Amino acid sequence: MANVVVVGSQWGDEGKGKIVDWLSEQADIVVRFQGGHNAGHTLVIDGATYKLSLLPSGVVREGKLSVIGNGVVIDPQALIDEIAQLKKQGIVVTPQSLRIAENAPLILPLHRELEALREADDAATRIGTTKRGIGPAYEDKVGRRAIRFMDLADLPALHGKIDRLLAHHNALRRGHGLAEIKAQTVYEHLAAIAPKVLPFMDTVWSLLDSKRREGKRILFEGAQGALLDIDHGTYPYVTSSNTVAAQAATGSGLGPNAIDYVLGICKAYTTRVGLGPFPTDQMDNAIGKTLGERGHEFGTVTGRARRCGWFDAVLVRQTVLTCGIDGLALTKLDILDGFDEVKVCVRYRLDGREVDYLPAGEHVQARAEPIYETIAGWKEPTARARSWAQLPAQAIKYVRRIEELVGCPVALLSTSPEREDTILMKNPFEL
């Protein structure tokens, strides 16, 4: 029996929602451990589509416990709205099915305003965020001035914490020529929302330790992708949290010895939302447009069109190492059906020399040119295949070549958004 971490091994949007949902049938508990409601997971189950941003994917399965860990930043109003939307679709989220870490930081309206201001005012500070307030909320956490979930349970003590928070934010607002925020306004917002969310609060690190000792299977669900990690991603065009697998321990309160298997999710091609380096980007030609149209490449949260390009084995090989990935779940193979040929980036050309990794420097990354290996395509469909035998021979060759290039086996293969259109080679829960 194993505990499994699922992480994106590209720039996010790899199809984690479907894979986590597929795996959650075997899990007892599904844990979100970083990010916020800037993460979009789309689940398609029996023809019904569920779009999640903050809630773990396990909430759509009856009898599973969903947990939001301390590594997540929580917008309480977004939480309430998402729960309400699921209720309209027949999914009822209760304190028995969802627990939230008492020490998780909160996203407030002032965080959203600040991030929107940064994205709109100055090209030097614009990185293409979702403007959901994620970055400023993490800044306040690190600055030791955040309002945390547990603070809602002690409203009289909130006043001093709000004053501490506003001493920082009102100085920023004055610098931007904005009106200061009154402490009473923040207090009234939090006091009104507290009774709606406090029933979900728990001491998550203790809860998970107890469940682990009972022998429960835990599935840790990452958001975004490893290439957006604040340390190991394409900085500064990254998210504001650690997205690598090690964060599953830190962001939930369990030790690293609780992790038994790391499953990395990646598309059979590459996409990216927002700004930043993307060596295999094909958005200015027919290839990128075809991939985007076939793959319906629009962000779940923002609706923005994703940039599309060929599979980058160099980057996935890096994330295999930085995340300690044991196996890959390869998604959207069917989007490549019908291409005469497909390309895979195997190295970069950088300032006249070849390199087998993406350097950390922003300007160096921008100069990296992909070196491609061309592989024959396949005309037979892979869509909705549920066994290895149903795949065209050339599609199998493509998968095998990816395994060789990234140094990691493919454990699962997804051939459509539907839950059951999945080919299993290795069950991550079975050591």
C-alpha cells in the first residue's frame, strides 16, 4: 500500500484533474498541498464536466475525504462559490468530506487588487498571472503578516492582525496613488465569512498522520506544474509556491517518508499559459494552431488560449529529477493523431553550443533554441483506446522514445478526457 504524489511535469494544464480523479478511486484521502484557486482542473465523468480551482479533485467521488493543506492559499469567498457551484451539479461538499488546515493563509480582496495593479501598470512587473491574488498572499505569508484560517475563529484578536497587515498594504497603496483600506472594512468582510467556512477547519497535519497510521491511502494533488516552481521553474515567470513533489510533505504537514511514489503528468506535446520562455512554442504557425484547436487549449480558470508546441524532452527530463518522478502519466496522445510527423526537442542550441538542460537565467532561457528529433506520425486513431493493443504501432514507438529521452517509464496513458479512457501499465498505489 502506497501514498502517491501527483505533480505536473511541464507548465501546468497537463490533465492532472482527470488522472487524480482516476486514481482517487483507489485512495481514501485526496490532499491539495500548494497553490490556490489559480489552478484549474477539469473533470469529465459520465458526460458531466466539473471545473475545480481550489477544491481537491476527490470531492466528486462519494466517500472520499478531501483535504486542503497549509501550503495552499485560500480565498474564502472563492471556496464558498466553488462549493455552491458543485451543489448545483449534484455534488454536496460537507465538513465530513472536506477538511482545511487551520494554518493555511487567506487571500483577501486587497491581494487581488494588488496583483491586478501589478499586471496592468508596468510591463516590468507583468508576468501573466491569473490576477487571483495568489502571489501577494504568499508574500504576506513569508512576511509573517498573513491572516490565517484559524484567525477567523478568534474575531476579537483579528484587529491587531489586520492593523499589522494594513501597515504594509496601505503603504503600497499610497505609493500607487490608491486610497487606503480601512481596518474595519477588512474586519467586517472576515467576520461575515467566518461562520461559513470555519466548520471545515482542522489540524490537518495531525489528521493526516492519524489516517496514515490507520493504513489509509493518501493521494497528494499538485497544482500548476514543476516548471512553474518558485525555485526550479522558469523564474520569474513562475507561480509563488513550490510545485515540485517535495512540497507535498511541507504543504500538508506530513514528513517526506510519507511519500512512496511520485507520478508526473505530462502532455504528449507542450503548452504554456502566460508569458515566459517556451523553446518549442509553435503558436505562430499551423502546428501550434492545430494543437490548440484539437486539444481545446484554453485555461480552465482564465479562459486564455494556451501557447502550444512540440514535446520538450529536455524539460521533462529535468522535472523527472527535481521532482523525483517514478513514473509518467502521458495525456492527450490522441491530439497527435493524423500528423505526418511529430517532433521532440532533445537538446538546445545556446550561443553556438549544444546543451542538454535549460539554464536558470531568464535571458539565457530566452536564447535557447530547440534541437528536434523527427518521428513518423500515425494515421490510425488512438482516441478512446483503453489497452496497449489498441494503439497504432507508430504511436507506441513515440511513447517508447519519450521514455528513453526523459529517463522515466510511462505508467499511465490517457487517450481522452473521459475517466475510463486510460491505459494502465503500472499502478502507482501498488509498490
